[in-house]
Amino acid sequence: MAPFAWRPYLPILVFLCHTAAHLHASEVIPGTDELVYNGFFKADLNLDGSALLINDLLSLTNMPDGTNGHAFCSYPLSFQRIPGGSISSFSTTFVVTIGFRRYKGHGLAFMLSSTNDISDNSAGQFLGLPSSSSDDHVFFAVELDTVLNPEFKDIDNNHVGINVDSLLSVESHTAGFYDSSGDFKSVELRSGKPVQVWVDYDSKSYRLNVTLALYSMPKPELPLLSTPLNLSSLLSLSSLYAGFSAASDKFTSDHYVLGWSFKLDGEAQPLDYSQLPLGLVKDLKHHSRFQYSGEMTILGAPTIIPAVVLIALAVLICRYLRNRKEDKEFEIMCGPPSFTYKELFTATDGFNDKLLLGKGGFGRVYEGVLSNSAQSIAIKRVSPESKQGKREFMAEIAILGRVRHRNLVQLLGYCRYKKELLLVYDCMPNGSLDKYLYNKGKPVLDWAQRLSIIKGVASGLCYLHEDWERVIIHRDIKASNVLLDNSMKGRLSDFGLARFHDHGVDAHTTRVAGTWGYIAPELARLGKATKATDVFAFGIFMIEVVCGRQPIGMAVDGGEPFVLADWVLSMWKSGSVTGAVDPKLEDYDQEDAELVLKLGLLCSHSLPKLRPCMRLVMLYLERGARLNEFCPASLSVDPDEDKEIDHVLCSSGASTITVLSGGR
């Protein structure tokens, strides 16, 4: 028999070898919108393409020649029990393996689809997902992608992505997890080792979390992806099907699902690892190895050895050329490196932990002194596993390397060493503002310091929006991104998410970026960042600094979570907006505090057209323009109501702003 002739019969042979059935492994809990499959023996699933059940194992692809496979729950789920009612949250977890064969897998995806009959799909790199959406077919997917798309060379070919009605991910991250100390550990999806994924969606906060870990590990506390995402239009459909999709290209690719748990409005039931068909997967792996060892015998050693040498040489050459291309691309956008690794190594005494200023998802920050000038510097040492990608740091270098303002942290240069990227800044010895607002070990900032910091950040942001040669949208204004210099003056930092465009031209950013609590409502809905979305974040920032409380947090009495801006507005409605001022402030200017709080509420107005531009904000803060009186009701305009609203005039000559009352 030819070497490949019996491959189609492999699932049947393995099935016959596994006669012990786990009848209790699969369970559909009636009346609870809950699925629990600890293995898939006799599971009630709708299968198409090359998908099949091999005893307890769900195999999505196991055949060559460009096949795809889908497996959906046979009945639809309802995420909106009453038409027009609230949308249900959902939680799901599943264990999968990808690869085993000589030709690795391309990846698979968990899906919520408006249909369980996907005919518009493609094999190979598209994971069996629809290549386009239409009015009668919409979907949401979390993809485990293991193939490089040649059309999008910057996309990692071992990543987890979030897709909505498109093959382009709205958010993605290299596959892996964050351990208990916050360090990132990468996971090779193609390794054939089982991995577990958790997907949790909160329909009230529009927050989607995706977490990944190695098989049988406890769920990591920090999710791999956490992004604002409004799925209301999809989940409000009368019926949705939950399931999986995968595809292989012209070679055989193995995509298996070992277990799956799903629940509406609650946490998915943990999987029982003792019942998952891990032994069956190992048997499939054994048979695959036997088959390919037979192929190698036919080829013979004299043929294989030269071929292996040539392949290894080709890989090395390709890697070298790719690195050369990346270096050239980096220098075109960012200019040549300003420092050598030796200079920075010496400046930090070999990156001594005693000089460590802090660490985060990007890596570590060290304090140092340049030996040739005795200048104090801060060095951000970016790890290869950074949550931020190369593009984000290239953007930061390209933008910060060219702007100059007393209220922006100055980037002095960068260095690339092997796989590391090192960014060099002016040293901000007093650290970030959030530590002074929330760390009990830090001294309390008085009113003069807080007002000075607010004015400084406003000045820096006005420069970015109005005065630089192009418009720079920061996209991540928050207290932790404001650093304090020797004089406790505020400087805006971290331009990794920033984008710029010409004056008079609309921004083209369409990806939601920023920090939850500072994200404008239109940004969460449409994903388009503008100067107005920066103004919204700055308004929340002003309120945060005055109140000494985080934008979203728990009530002081330990009650329900609360939104800071809504709480300040309620204080104003009750008669005293200054009642929201940080109680740790023993003395403050009541008139100034009232102005800043009201201005913060106006800047964070739900309608972007009613937010003042940063030049007007500066005029108000410096008393160069008078903020007209307006009532709290004018801040509650419903964007769906057809009310006449005056537009905000934003120019350097404007001195007043009028807001018509258009409350709910």
C-alpha cells in the first residue's frame, strides 16, 4: 500500500482501538443555556466539512488537500431572552491541540455565528472563517492563528486574535500567558501540546477578556487580551450558534478539541481533566509518527542529508535577510540608533536591580547616568515578549523624537541589541502621578501642585493637537502616563498608542485603544480616535486629580462599582460639586476646584461636538476665557434624541462656550 493510501482510515483505526466510552463526559444542561463537554462521546453537534467525532475527541481537520471543518451546537442560543431586553454576558472555556503532523496546523477559532451553515469560507490561512460578512451572516471569533498571512507580514504567526465580521483581528497578542508575577510566558500553539482558553464577555461594561494557559494550569489572573468591545448588535439576534472552525491547506493539519464548557450569565463550569481524551490524542500522535518514519525510509539517508543541509542554509539566509529588512525599516522610520548597548549597560551598572524604577507588561525601566555627560536618564528595556509590539515603539520613537515641549517627556534616543529594544528618556525622578494619588506611602499633593499638573498636561496636549506641525492624538491619557519632574511639574509620557495626521484632515485610526474608564463612548462604538476622544480622556483625568479617586472603582462604603464622572455630576446636582474634592486636601481654592470639576465634566460630555478643544481648555484654566454657567442637565443629552444643540466654537479667539439644555 502507498505511504499515504491508508491515511484517510486513520481515525477509524484509532476509533476501533478505543472501545471504552465515557458516557457521562458530555452534558447539555437543559433550561440553563449551559454546555459542558468533558470529551465529545455522542455529543449533540452539527458537523460539516472534514469535522468528525473520534470517540471522545472532536477532530476539525485531519485530512489533506485543503479541507475545512466546523462543529456547532445543534441548537441556537438566545442572548436576549426578551426582545429589546438586556443582553446576556457569556463565559466559555475549551482545551485544544494544534499540529502533530510533519506539516503543522494553521489554527482554529471559537465562533458565535448567525448560522451553522458556513459555505463562504476558505481553507488554509483563513481558519475556515467566512471571507466576508453579509446582512444574513455575521460572526464573532477568537482565533488561535498559527500561519503567517503573506498579505499582512507584520502579523505574528503564533497569536491569539479577536475577529468581528472580518478576517482582520480588532485586537491580537502573541500566544502565551502572564504568570503570578506579571511576567509574560509565550506558548507555541503548533507544538501539539494541549492548551486551554477562556473567553469571558461582560455585556454591561462591553469588556471582552481572553486568557490562555497550558493544559491543566490554573486560569491566570491577568488575561492575555482585555479589550472594550460592543457585541450588542450581534448578540441581540434571535439566535446564534456557538462552535468551532478550522482549516488545513494542501497538507494535512490536525486541529482537535478535547473539551468545551459554555454558559450564559455566569462563569463556565470548569472542565474535568480526568475525563478529557488526552490518551486518544497521544495515540493519534503515535500513528502519525509511524507513518512519516515510513516516508523517510523510502527517501533514504543519502537523499535526506543534503536536503536537510540546504533547507537549514535557506532558513538562515532568509532569517538574515528578514533581520536586515527590519533594521532598515526601523531606521527609515526612527532614524539611526542614538546609543550603543555598551553605553547603556555601563550607565545602569549592568542593569543592576538596585537601579530598577519599575516594570510592566513592556519590560523594565532603569535609572542610569551617562558616563560621558553625567546626565541622568531613564531606560525602558523592552522585552521581546512585550505586550506592546514593535510598531507601537516605532511610533513612540518617531513621534517623541521630533516633538519638544516642557510638558512632554523627552525621548533622547534608542538602541537595538539582539531582540531587545531600549528607549532612553529624560529621568523623571518623582515617578508617575498615580502613585501620589493612590499610594499611601507617598506625600499628599496639595492643591497648587495638582492644579499645576493639570495645567501642564493641558499645555502639552494643546501643543500636540494644535501647535505641532501635524496633529498628534495621544490615545492613552491617564494618571499613570503623567510623570513628575524635579519640580513636581507634570509631563505627558508613553506615546506607544499615539497616531498623527495632517491638520484639517480626519484621523484614520479605527482600532479601539486606550484604558477603560478614559475611553469616550463614540470611540468604544466606532473605534475612531480623534482630538475629541483625547479631550474626553483629559476631562476624566482632571476629575481624577481633583477627587483623588480612580475613574472606575468601588464606592467608599464598599457598595456597587461606580463611575467617577457620574458621581461628581450627582454631587453637583445635590448642590455642591466641590463636595467631590479629595478629602485629603486640607486647603484648596474652592472657585478653582469648582471650575476644574465642571470643565472636566464638560470635556467628558457624551457628545463629542460639545467638548471644548484643548486651546479653549487652556484659556479656561488660565482664566483667559470665562466658562459660562450651565446646568447639570445639559450634560445628560441623549445622542438619539433629535434636539437642537449649539456647536462648540473652537478657536484661539473664542472666549465663551454655551451649552443648551437638552436633558433626557
